[in-house]
Amino acid sequence: MGMFVKPGSGSNARERECGCCIEVEDSLVLILCGEIDVDNLREALNAYVKAKNNAKADAVE
């Protein structure tokens, strides 16, 4: 079971069980909060793509 906290509930948030589940397999998940430095984000995403492509190439060999 997952836990659910109502968005915007602040420090008085109460968790409750829900029947939800998020499953991530072989994916990139981004959670962006606040100000974003676009150049750093671009570099990080390019590094991820490069590493992912290298892993695929290694798996084929």
C-alpha cells in the first residue's frame, strides 16, 4: 500500500494509506522544486542519456 499526503497540507499533514502504487522500471523520474538552473539540468540530462546509451551498447556486446 502507498501513503498519501494531501498536497498543501503543510506540517499538519496526516498520512493515510491508499491503494495506489508507482512503479518505476528503467526510467528517469524528475521532481523539480523551486528555481531550476537550466544549464545544470541540461548537463545532467545529457549525462543521463550518455550513460543510458553506453549501458545499452555494453549490453549488446
